[in-house]
Amino acid sequence: MIRLRTAALSALALVAALALAGCNPTPDAPSETVSAPEADELSGELTIFAAASLSEAFDELAADFEAQHPDLDILPISYDGSSVLATQLIEGAEADVFASADEKSLAKVTDAGLAGAGDAFATNVLQIAVAPGNPTGIKTLADLTNPDLTVVVCAEEVPCGSAAHTLLDAADVALAPASEEQNVTAVLSKVESGEADAGLVYATDVKAAGDAVTGIEIDGADAATNVYPIAALTASKNPDAAQAFVEFVLSDAGQKVLHDLGFGAP
């Protein structure tokens, strides 16, 4: 009886051992490994065209993005009026990313087959920029018609000019500006230098200028809110980096930079 019981127990032990062997890998079988995080593959160069009003924001965003991707080199960003940049792209200028101050300018590039529809990433409104302390006492758009004042605006074909004309028309103000500039930076510069008593610029430009100018808020400015879209260009020579930069601008980190500089949410 003892021999039979011993044999039976041995048989059971053998069955259990075989069962365990079927559930576990053999010593020679490769063990499961966890793959390491994928290395940063963004490298090469990135060319960005951006609206003039984005200069401070995109300089900061580009620096932050390069810090995250040390093998990537963002070339000096081309800043100008959005319609000017759109024309350059349509005429053959090479770039990887286009950030416009209005949807109309990006639409021209999209219609030419050079970009997708893009994504809205910021908004902006106009203010009246005047000399520090507002020595001429300007309060409204109607005050700009004073013949003793030198007033400058953006050309109507660029976003800041289109927004200016929208507000002036809504207020029934017939303005004869001393000049119409191709980008908002030129307008602001003339006010800062004293060449102009006032100019219509974005609220973010007034904020960036600090003590160099004073900003006068415009009643009903929201009626001409500019929506800023961004898109990677279809002919980009560095499409992965272009798309990654677009996503960075849209990210929480990118949006914080824009918000801190006075841009509104899209």
C-alpha cells in the first residue's frame, strides 16, 4: 500500500510539474521586454512664415521648441503682413509652416494647394496706439479725424487693415490716414518714433511695446476680432517637424505663451 501511495504521489507531482512548465517560458525562451521610449527624431531645419503681430510670441515659441528638440534648427522666422506672406508662398517661396493673422490669407494658400485648412490658435483685437500718456486726448475712432493729427493704419488687404476698415465703417468714421502700411509693426513703429500721433494696431502690439505707447480700447472692437490659423505646408521639406511645431503651438504650453502675451483663445 505504501509503495502504491508513493507511486501515485510521484505521478501527481509529475503532472503538476508538466502543467507548470506549459504555463511558464522555458529557460531558453526570450523573456518579455519593455521597449525604451522612442528617441527624438526631429532634426534638420524648419522655416516658418508668420504674421508680423506674432513676432514676440513666435520667437519665444521657437526657442522653447528648439530646447525640446536640440537636433532641430529653426531658421530666422519671416515676419510680415499675412497677405504679403501668402503671396510669397503662392509665388514659390519655400517654407514649412504658415501662421496667419486671418483666415482669409491662409485660405488663399490652401486654395493654391499649398496647405490644408489649418487650425485656429489665437485671436486678437485692435486698439488705438498713441504717444505715452495720450497727449492729444484721443478717446474714440471719431477723434482720429481731427485734421491736426497724423494717423496711420495698415493697408486694407492685410488683416490689421481689414479689421481697421471694419471698425471704421461700423462707427461711420471716414478716415484719411497719412499712410497705409503693409504690416502692423510698421504702424506701431511710426507711433513709437513720433512720426504719427496715432495708429490702429493689435492689443498685443500695445502690450509688447510697454511704456513706448499708450493703448486706447475701441468700443465694439470685438466686431472685428482676428482669428489666427496655422498650418504645415504640403511641400514642407521637414513635414514631421512642421506638424510637431503646429501641435506645439496648439498645446497647453504653446497656448500659455500666447495668453501671457495678450492673445485671446481661438
